[in-house]
Amino acid sequence: MHKMISSQDACPCGRAQTYADCCQPLHHGTAAESAERLMRSRYSAYTLGLIDYLVGTTLPAQQALLEVEQMRLWSEQSQWLGLSVEQVAEDAGSDRAQVTFVARWADPDGSQQSHRECSDFKRIGERWYFVDPNHPIRAGRNEPCPCGSGRKFKQCCTI
């Protein structure tokens, strides 16, 4: 179930921009220009119930391992209260980055929760992907990548 938001509403990610000028283009297929932008767009996707976007922006070799129904339930049943980005570690030209953030939400019983995380991101080609720490990839460096790209793991989704 997608939650409705107007293109002119404030973006759920917390940047001082409208949804149309911030996360909406990413949700419609534009590549995020940085790991921070991807992370913010993923938070917005949770607030809006855009589970396909969350799956598609996870490292390809991990996508089949995701618990999609659990993601959907958490997205739908939570009241999203905000996002704070604490730190971004991304070197120019690097294909790896880290973003430390705090996401806040209320559970269905009204109890407020927060989660602080330092997430890893990897760029493959022109796209950034979230590296899910809950699903380690099991492949040898010279084996075909589990994402199905046809490339060796060491040249594709290796972390």
C-alpha cells in the first residue's frame, strides 16, 4: 500500500525541499548522486510504502534475501517521525561510503522508537546501493556474482 503525498509537500527525508525536488525523482528511477541521497530516499520510501524501491536500491546480490513482507508491514504500520543524518563518509571517486543516521517512528501502540545506524553503501556503475548488514553475501571472489550480472563477484557486488 502506497501512502499518498503531494509533489509539493515537504519531503519526508527531512531536507528543506518539496518531495518533487528531492526524493520523488529518485523514486521514479533517477540515480542518487551520493550515498546520503540514496539513504534519505530510502527513508522516504519507508514512509511512503515504496517497498519495490527499497528492494531495488539494496545491493543486487542481497535483494533475493530480503524479507519483503516484513519490510512492507513495518512501513505500513509505523508512523514515521523523522530522520537525522549525523555523518557522511564518502571520498570523491570512491565506490564505497558510510552514512550514520537516526530514524524515528512510532509503533502501532504509539510507543516512540529510534534506530541509529552507520550504513554501508556501494556504487556499481552510476548507481549507489545499500549494503544490508543482515544478509552477508556468500560467494568467492572469482565466482559469478549472485546478483546475476554475469560478472565475477569481485568485480560486481563484493563488499
